[in-house]
Amino acid sequence: MSLKEEAFFRALLCHGPSSIEEIAKRSCVERTTAYALVERLQARGFVKKTQEGKKKRFLAEDAGSLQTLVHDALNELTEGISQKREFSGKEEKSKIFFYKGDAGFKATWETLFNSGAKEYCIMTNGEDMLSFVRKEYITGKIIREKLGKSIRSRQIIQVSSYAKEIAKKDIFENRSTKFFPYPKKFPFTKIIFGDSVAFISPNLENTLFVVKNKLLKEAEQSAFDSLWELLPFRK
């Protein structure tokens, strides 16, 4: 979403069914701009129209509908990847690297930094990573190297008081954060970079594994980008 679209969508989320005039006023845009914004958001499934007598009103889709949009986008993505594989006639082989504990956490980040990636994306519950991120000698070094290499990151994190504290550091750590507001937790922390995806599960005795596979990375990246697009900017 653009900044104007995000402000418009957030006004609908906060106030429920509203007329174009009401939404335009709340989101500080001109009425003509509001009409264009609502058409774009309707076309993408973010907003729906209702009729109250002769008056048209608009409201934001609920969380369940937004999750369905993500699910549908992922289905389309999976079909596209299957067609791409059939077209190429090649089955790409994966390389999988297994790690464990603090040493594995460091090795995962070394793999990322050595990949040449200028951006990585992370999906995490946040608090599940505390066994690692509480150790300053690990995270401090990672952040310094990230900044030294001018690497950007985007993060989708389960909303919590802890997540909000982490997000306050975004400007200092070259990161953009959006909050995942739904109760369903991510089964793994995922880090998407280069041609690889890292999976981190503290629930399995801090087991980590990195899968190097271009098609998998493309699928995970597209899934991340779809969800990123659906989530509003954090307040």
C-alpha cells in the first residue's frame, strides 16, 4: 500500500462503515482522491461497499477475509512455480545445512552476510527468539555487521509489547517493521535472503536449518511480499 492508501484503509479500520466524505476527512485527502483510492482498494480486495438506503458506504475487509486473500495469493504462487518447473524441465536440487544452538545461530547469519544480499526479510513471533537475542555478544555483532555492509531488512513480527520495543529500534538498525495482528503464531522464524531461506525453531532445542533453493526462496519471498502488502504500516 502507498502511504495515502494506508491512511485511507486505517481510517476505515478504525471507524467502520463510512461515506467517501467521512473517510476523506479522516484520512486528510481530497474527495476526488478518496474516490480513486477506494476504487483501487476495492479492486485489490481490501475494501467492500455497502448500501444504506440511497447512500453508499465503505468498510475495510475483516481479518479473516485478508487472510483468505493471502491464502489465495499463495495458491496462485504455488501453481506458477509448478508451471515454471515444468516449463524448464529441470528439478532444482536443494542444499540443506543443519545447525544448532548459539553456534548455529551465528553460522546462519554468517551465511546471510556472505551471500551478498543487500536486503533480507524476516517473519517471527519475536518472543520465541529470546533465547538468542538476549545474548548481546551475538546480536550486537550481527547488527554491527549488518550496518557495516549497509544491508536493509523488512520484518513482520507478531504484535506484542516486546515487538513494539523491538520496532522502536528500526531507525537505528536499518529495518522496517510491520506487526502481524492475528493470534495464529508462525511455526518457525523465517529469514529470506539471497537464494536461501533459514528456518529457526527454538521449540526444537534451538534447531536451525538453511535451505538453499532458488524456487523455494522465490515462493517464500512472494508470500512475504503478499503479506507485507496486506498489513498496514505500524502506528
